[in-house]
Amino acid sequence: MNLLLGILQQMALAAVPAAGFGMLFNVPARVLWYCAAGGALGRGLRFALVEGAHLPVEWSTLLAAATVSLLGVAVAQRLRAHPKVFTVAAMIPMIPGVPLFKTLIAIAQIQQRGLSDALLSTAITQGLQALFIVAALAVGLAVPGLLFYRRRPVV
């Protein structure tokens, strides 16, 4: 029950910035619901994979981003819109703000206090985690283009 409550909380909190960035990207008002639903689905799926299935956050982000991107293509075909209208705004709630913040704070403390093993370790590990999460978002967003919209065969 605690996992389900966490998933629902993550989904509700992720729908708000997804819809907000949809408005920022001039998405038509009638389809803002799909942006919010995509953001909620992506963040909820990632939380479920991290907390329930105990997958690393990077792999969970890749799977969630690919799922949202593939569903965004299906919705876009039904609504006759471009898929990026839904998917880009839906990826915003999965941007790794906390690891990026911890990286920048560690770098600022290194500049103030000098280099220490703990600060360097924090900066490197959090920076790499943020880098891999952003890369997973980019690859997940590109999955439909890599699978379905190729002009040349894979082999």
C-alpha cells in the first residue's frame, strides 16, 4: 500500500510541471491533458521501477522515457499532431534536479574549502548519475524515431 501511495503521489506531482511546460511550449489547450498524463505516467513508472523492482534510476528512466515516447507517438497519430508536442513536456518531470544540485554544491564547496576526497567523490558520482539520467531521457525520447521512422533498414 505504501508503494501505491508513493506512485500516486509522484504521478500527481509530476502532472503539474508537465502541463506547465506544455503551456510554456504553446501546446494547444485541448491537448494539455495528454502532456500532464504523459508526465504522470513517466514519473510514476520510473518510481515504480526504482522502488518496486529495485532497478537503478538510470535504467528506470530509460524505460519510462521510452514508454512515454512510444505512447506519445500513438496518441499523436490519433490526434494528428506531432509526437514531440506531448513527449518533450512529459519528460521535464524526470530531469535529475537533485543530482545536478548536489554536483554543483560539491563543486562550489571544493572551490571554497579546497579539495577533499568526500567532496570530489560526491561531485563525480552525482555528476555522472545526472549525466546518465539525461542521456537516458534523450535516448528514450528518440526510441520511436530509431525504431519506426528509419528510412534505411537496420541490417
